[in-house]
Amino acid sequence: MTGKRKTTVFVSSVGADGKQPNVKKDTEIIANETMQINLQATNNCKSPEKSACSLQAISMTELYDTLYPPRTPVVDDFLYGGTYLFVGAPKVGKSFFMGQLAYHIAMGIPLWDYPVRKGTVLYLALEDDYARLQRRLSQMFGVESADNLYFATRAKTLEEGLDGELEEFVKQHTDARLIIIDTLQKVREAGGETYSYSNDYEIVTKLKVFSDKHGTCLLVVHHTRKMESGDSFDMISGTNGLLGAADGAFIMQKKKRTDNTALLDIVGRDQPDQELTIEFDRERCIWKFKKGRNRTLEAAA
């Protein structure tokens, strides 16, 4: 909801830790908790015909005098509500990172030094099966399981009604914070292999409509292209329409596929631009933090 006041107040983020819940077995598709509607100018048009509605615009004064709630973080200074891309080469360790992130949010455990907001997580592991997921997660976390972390290995495409499946999940799980789609290619419409800026932009926009409506985070796993580039974000497979429509992106890169160390470039509308160096623990199959750079602070200095 919005309220009127003379200056805009910014509310700082607060992290939350949580204990691990009991085991729960569930393979159904999932949904979300607190609904945060993406706030736009109030629509006062009461005409049943869209053509009779005037452009809804507000003045700069009204914009300044309206108090909008802050976008709630999923992981403070790392991941917020909205639609984000998580991009890397095949077999670089993306799925292990997705499992780690999902588990930490479901359990309310800080991710490295980043406070986490505990909530229900849905992981669409569309390139896996349940047996592989079981082996991977037990190797990462042992027998400690979360009853608010859900998995599905099949889902409809966007054309077939993925948004409807996600809507149903959110209705059943009102505290849903994160939905992981692994991978984008699995939910593209038929013919989605034909890249164009408009097509790529439309695909991410459809996902963003859902995440903005429900105040959740949609994290979409995608692949890099083979050609190298000086700008890591130019390596996202497809056109700039994907990043243009998204709220942000994470790019995971290794110098060699066999390396344990990776760079994680982060850019977004709500969180600071960062470059993190992380290391893969092959015994536990989890990613560990080594060091980081806050490029937003560096640019302001």
C-alpha cells in the first residue's frame, strides 16, 4: 500500500536466521507467501473499454510525496524480488550453487556473510531426476532436510501455462520467496531456439510480470555463448533482450572448467554491482566465499 508524506523514507534491510525444519516429502509444483504488488500509478479509469481510458500519469510532486514500500531482499545485498538470470557455461557448477542457495533460504541460514530472509523455495530442476537430486543434496547437506524446499523435474512451458502452475503453487505456499527455473531453454515456447531481441525480451517480461505480481524472486538458469567477450554480460547466450528485461544477472565463470575457483559477476537494479571470488569444495560440493569487490562503492569513491 502507499501513503502520502513529504519526503521519501528508505527502509533498511534486516536479515533473519532460522533453524532447520523437519523432513517433508512433496513433489508438487509450488507458490509464494507475502504478495507484494508492483506499484504503478493508480488507475482511476472506470470505463469498461480500454480505448476510453486516458494515459495514467503522475506529477513529479506526487511521485516525491508518495511513500512506496522498499523491495524486500531475499538475500540482503545479494538477491531481491524480481526476475534474475543466473548464467554460466555447462557443468561449471550452477546446479550446485542453485541447490546451496535454495537450501539456505529455506532454512534461513546466512549465505556466507549475507543475511537471508527465510521462506519457501521451489526448485524446477528440469534437467535432473529425483534420484540425482537426492544424491546431490545428501552429499551437500547430509541428512538435514528442509520441509519448505520443494522440487519438480517437469513443468509446462510458458506457452503451455507455466505461469498457471506457479500461480497455483503460490496460492498453496504464501511464504514463497524464491522460485528457481533450471533452465530457461526448458520453458521456452516452441521455436524459442530462434533468437531475436523482441522474443527474448518478451520471454523474460512474462516471467517478470509473475515475480512482480507476487513479490517473489524468479532465478532463471541459462547458458553462456561460446565466444569470449571483454564484458562478461555480453556472453549471455541469446540477445540483449534477456538482460534488458531482467532485474539483474549473475555470471559464473572459470578460467578452466577443471578449476575450483570461479568469478561471480553480479549486476542488478536493487543490489550493488559486485564481483565475488568463490571456491568449490569438492568434498562437500558447496561453494565457499573467498573475496569480493563492491563495484558500486568503487565507482562512487
